[in-house]
Amino acid sequence: MASRSFLVCLAAVGLFAAAPRVVKAQTSSAAPSSLNAASAEAWLVKSVCADSSDRAVSADPYPACPSGTHMRSIKLGERLPYRNHDQPDAGHPQGYLYKDNYPVLDGAGHSQILSTIDWIDGSSYGYKPGRDGFDVFTIRDGWVSDLETHSRQEFSTTFFGEGCVPYNGLPFFPINKPIASGDAKLPIFPVHWEQLGQPAPGICEPAKLTRETLTSWRFMPGAKFGGMKGSPAKTMDAVVTTMGFTNTPGFKARGHLEVFYFTKFYGMTRWESWTPSSQPAKATDACEGSTSMTYQGMDFTMSACRDYSATQPAASPLPLPPWPASPLNILQNFHFGQGMAGWKTTGPGMDHAVSIQKTREKDDVAMAPGSPGLSYLQVDTKAGVIAHGAVYQDVPAASVPPGRYSIGMIGRANGGTASVVLSLQQIAADGSLIAASSEPVTLGSTDAARRFDGSTSKVWASDFKTASVMLKGDPRASTIRFVVAPQSASEVDLISAWLLRDPEH
């Protein structure tokens, strides 16, 4: 099972002495008999307070919305009226991480749930390689599960389900089945496809999909949240999932449980890691509550925890930044795990300026030590800019309807700086250009925060550069072309390329 290390708590630092600020408790309710897809989504996304015109206002919906407003789930494309974050600590009044849960559209136009992990590091709002992470939750074939998980240490990971489908391999709770309590033995098989240099969503090995891992769920009325170092204590009903247990010597010696709490107020609200007491694990003080429990007859210690029930209202609703989650990408082979498949070059000699490379820097293959290396595309124009030189991918126009899109790349200059233009073009059936939207970006040889120089990870030393462009539909267009065009004599490491439906559409 994945360590989900982007959620692991930091080492303990100084604590506040203030008593918790208690907010009026929610009235607990009876467990719903079951959840369908629509009612399940209400437990996966945050709620907002909306005025009489149904516009979200800057308010925490807990314990109740202000007079004249009503509570509802956040809508697709709606800006954030507040942010959730983990519990405060000395010098960190908003904790260490922002956590936002809201609906998005995937590459095929289907609704999924994005659950972000945005480190509060003073550099930027949105995804930063080497620091941030996310999960993409999906409701499919009878389960709520994790479609993709991404963390600083693991990069992109797929959990394959039965039949090697790229979902239901990390299930949380069932759809159209009793939700009050239940359990099932299900396979949990992670594939760290990015570090393995594989194409998304990775290569499944059917023999490893064994039904030995226990996942259990229950409805918990009046679960306790918050209350740490001055943050409000909150009481909310929750659907609680415990996963990862196997009754084996290996689990007792090296395994751990993970527990997830979903609430109708905030979506995924709390995460815990529990280590068998036979292992030398120190109990965490990051969350309130007991740090010991017995599960399936085995004693455990809570060794890590994040509680995201604390909130920070926004002065005005915050725009939704793009996040590079693989299921949201319209491009194929965007990580070059299949070489140049789907990609073409233009410009005299440009085909000789591009090459598929592998990075085996220690942090780029930390979870895949036997990997041939993480794949990326190197574009070398050090000898001089090639006239009209570019790397591009064509997508059928029918797959990219009119609207606003985010075009982007994760990459770096291999020394110095590099200028690149990103474009989204409409191409007619005869190959002629109908229209184009272009944006220049500048890449450095280290990440924007200047923390990583590429010596241990090319990914960590990269930046996620994006631009929002409007695609106006033209009936003559048969192809939409995504273009990366170097503008300077330089060497660029293109880790991945992104064409995303704009979060706000």
C-alpha cells in the first residue's frame, strides 16, 4: 500500500497553550441506509453558503450558514469562498497544508472530485512540483475510490481494481449498499507509473490483484474534529473508512492502516495512519483524540494525522488554479512513457533536436528503485533556435469543444533560462491554421522557490507553467493542436505536457 507520504505529519514543533475554541455542535443524524452516486458526492466535496441568488458567500458553513443564506455542495467550476487547512501549530496559524475538495471535469468531460494538498509555503497558490499533491476521487462500478493519487515522494500512482481497471483499487465506501457499516476484502495494488517511466495510468499485473486486504467503512454520528491549539472543536457526522489490514506477519512487522473521514461540510476532512503497536512508532500529537486502538484483534498506535476541519474564509471567492492530475489531461502520452508516440515535430532539423531521456536521480525513482528511469522529452536548441521549430500533438476537434482551457507544461531549463511559447491552435482538414491562442513562458534551471537544483530530482527542480486560453469553436476545424515552441537557444527538459479543461470553464 502506498505510504501517502505527502500527508505524513511533520516533526513536532512548539505548541500553543491556548484552550480550544468550541463551536456549537452539529445535531447528529441517523445513518443513511445507502448512498447513490449523487448523494455520495455530497460527502466528497465541500459545502458552501449561498445567498438568495444562489451565489456562494465567504463563510464557513459550520455549524450553520449565516442568516439569509443556505448550505449546498460546491458546484462544478465555482470559485472557493473559503479554504480548509490542517490544525495550527506554533508559527503556523493556518497549519501547514490547505485542503480543498471540489468537482472537476476529466479529459473525457466526466465529473470527478479533486482533493488537493497545497503546502502553505508562501510561494504560490496551486500546484508546485516537489511539494504539493492531490487525489482524484471517482464514483464508478459500485464504489467511491481513488482514481489517482499524487505526492511529493511517490509522484503519480494508480491503484488498479479487479479486472485491471484503473479505479476501485483504493476503495472508500460502496454505492447502493448499506453504509452504516460493512467490510470487504479487496485488492490494493499501487503502480508508481510515473517513476517507473510507464505511460499513464501504468501497467497492471493481474497476478498481484489478490483479495487479501480488508477495507471497512461505517457511519459515525457526531465525530469529533479540530480543537487543536486554538482551532474550533467541531462535531460532524462522518463516513469513516479504514483500509490496509492483512492478517500476516509482514503486516505486523512493516504494515500500517489508513483511516479517512468524509463529512458533508468539507468532503475528505481527516486522515490518520495507524501502526501496529509491535512496531517502534511514536504517537502523533497533531490531532485530538485517542492515539491507541484495537482493530481486528490487533493493537495500533496513531503515528500520523491531518485534520482539515479548520477554515479560512476568502475576502472574495478564489479562482480555481489548474492541477496536473492525469485523469484530467486531454493529451495522450503526455509523460512520454511511450516515447514520441502521438507527438510530432515541425521545423527543419527539429526532429534531431528532440530526444526521449530518462532520469534516475534518486528522488525521481525513490518508489521504483528498479525503474529504467522516469521518462521526459529533452528539446535541445543550444546551437540556435530552429525556424518555426516546435513539438506538437493533434487532438480531434470533437474531443475539445469550445470553451476555456489551461495549456501547460512541467519542465525546466537545463542550465540558465529558456523561453518557450505554448499554443492551442485550430487546424482545418487541409492542414491550414484557422486560429491560435499563444502564451510565452520562461523556465529556469531550478524551481520557482529556488529550493531544488536538479541534483536529486529533475521533477522537483521543475515548475508547472500554465496559461488560460479561450477556444472559440470553428466548424472548419478538424483538429486541435497543442504546441510547445522553443524561442531561445537552450536545452529544455519537458517532464510533461498538459491540456486541461479550465477549472472554471
